[in-house]
Amino acid sequence: MTTTHEPLQDQLVADFYAYESLLSDDERKLLLKARDLMRDQVKPLVNENWAKGEFPTELIGLFRESGLAGLPYEGYGEYRPAVSNLLSGTMAMEMARTDASVSTFFGVHNGLAMYSIHSGGDQEQRDRWLPAMAAMDRIGAFAMTEPLGGSDVAGGMRTTARREGDTWVLNGAKKWIGNATFADYVVVWARDEDDNHVKGFVVEKDMPGFDPVKIENKLAFRIVENAEITLTDVRVPEANRLQNINSFRDVAEILRATRAGVAWQALGVMVGAYELALDYARERKQFGRPIGGFQLVQDLLVKSLGDITASWGMLVQLARLQDAGIFRDEQSSLAKAFVTSRMREVVGWSREIFGGNGILLDHDIPRFFADAEAIYSFEGTREMNTLIVGKSITGQSAFV
């Protein structure tokens, strides 16, 4: 596939340096397919369900019909060959540009869950689970975070796995697990009681002892069905243990890739908030003229565009390193820490441009403002990702 340098149709106003022109013609068609889906079918569902804190189940059917799941996995999605990391990232941006909750639902399924199986499973396991997941006939979730553990799960995971013949017995609890209330397959991470290493298990929703309960009263990601899971003597066959995961080092390989996806999602939130603020500044009048003609408003818009452009450029190069197979943990961590920090600035400035209207859901911007806080914290906080980068550049570990 060749990269097109023709003028882009429907170029985003936030794409000031035309980064989307780096996609091939075929990849851009897929991106525009996602853009149409999000604008025409997904966006009308968002505000009502965000306000109610409910997941619209029709989303699954919409994504199933789109054929957009499974694209990064050779042999499992509808598209051949597997798409580039640049397109995967841009697609995550595109979905978050409309709504971060919907982007998270899709990212947990298509990214965390499917990538865990594709990377951590053997060929038989890939062939057993991924075709149905790529078709979205089966939905996935990823269960690592625990009620009493976040960034420290590498050495302090409390969920345990005990082997009994050809069966593993899982006990423990997980928290903040997206999609878990309705997912068919939940990738559960647990510490092997025998060797003390973390291993991965695909738990099926009807297994006795698996109990997910929806978390209510959230400030952000209100469409996402986050759950607290209790695992009580859940018996999982050896055939459901991810065969290529033998320690947390193997898990870190998965997190390195998915952390980059979260940075792309943060970029999408920036882009969506900026577009809303720019449209509002062109239309809203004060003192007889659009507020977009005021110097202080233009200052906020230009600073926002600068953050977006710098973040986008960083992520483009990170995707190129991923495609070349040479990207490192600290590169993903820098992107996650930097881009989510810039996202916080942009959504704050964008809400500021709306003035009092910036707290009304009818104007969409409150969703972006609230959801940004969740993205800022998950997949490694800014502080933890900063220390990963700090260790890399100084050679000294500052972790407690």
C-alpha cells in the first residue's frame, strides 16, 4: 500500500499538520468508515446514556455490523493484511473524539482482551477465541486492577491461582473492570501460589464462582460497565490458561502496547473538546460579535491546537516504532504521561470557552471534561509512568 499525498476529504480542523495524510488510501477508507459510524449512529446514543450511567447494548450490534473489530490481528479481522499501529491508534483517537466511554468499551474488547489472547495465547487458543471476538459475537474484558492494588500489582497481586491437576482454582477480587458485567470472556490475571509468578486465565462468564457487580455513581466513563469482580473457587481448565504468559514480564509486554492506545485515546478527547470549543467560539456572540474574535479566546484555542499537534506528532512516531518492532516501555510511558497531561489542559481551556454553558451536557463538553480525569489515571498514573521514564534516562530507580 502506498501513502497518499492528495488533499484529505473531511480533514479534521484539529489535524493542523495533516497527520492523517500519512495513512495509506486503504487505511484512510477504514478510518472514514469509523468516522461515519461514530458521527451518524453512535453519537445520538451518547448523552442520554451517559446521563443515566447505562451502556446501550445496541452498540455491540453497531460495531458488529461495521467489521472494525480485529483489524490489528492478522487472520482474524475482516481486513487483510493486519492494519498498522498508526491506523489502530488513529482509530482509537477517532472513537474518543466522539465519546471516551464508547472508545473504552471498544478498546477493552479489541485491545486489552484480544491482544492478551493474541500475544499470550498459543495458536490453538487464538483460533478458539479470536474469530468470535473479531466478529463481536463474543465480547472480552481484562481483569488486572484489584480493590486494594493498582500500580503495585506486579509484585503484590492478591488474586491467586492454585493448580489441581488439569484445573486451576482462582480466588480473589478485581475492580474497575470494563465490560465485565456482560463480557463472554474475561482475561483474569492471578498469582500462581506455587511459583509466585503472575499468569493469565480466560474465565468464561458462566463459570461458577465468577461474580461481577456493576460499579455505580461514577463521575466519568458513565457509559462503560465497570465492575468489581469476586472470584470464589472459580475452576478454570488448564486449556484456558494463556500458554505464553509465565511471569509479569510477559504481562508487561501487553501493557506496553495497550498504554500507547490510551495515549491515542487521550488525543481523541483533546480533539473532540477543541472542535466543540472552536465551533462554540464561532457561534457564540458577546458585545455584538463572535467570541472567537476576542484575543483571549484565540489564545486558548491556539494553545489547545499546539498541545494537540505536539501530542499527535509524538504518537505518530511511537506508532512507527511499534510497526518496526523496536519501541520500548519508557517510550509508551512518556507518551501516556505527556499526552494525558496535555489533554487535561485542553479540556479545561475548552470548557472555559463555554463559560456557564460548559457545565451543561447539552453542549457535550462536560463529558470530555469528566472523562479526561479517568484517562489521566488509568493504564498507569502520570507519576508511575514518569518514574518509568526517569529510570530509563538516569539509570536510577526511584520506585518505593
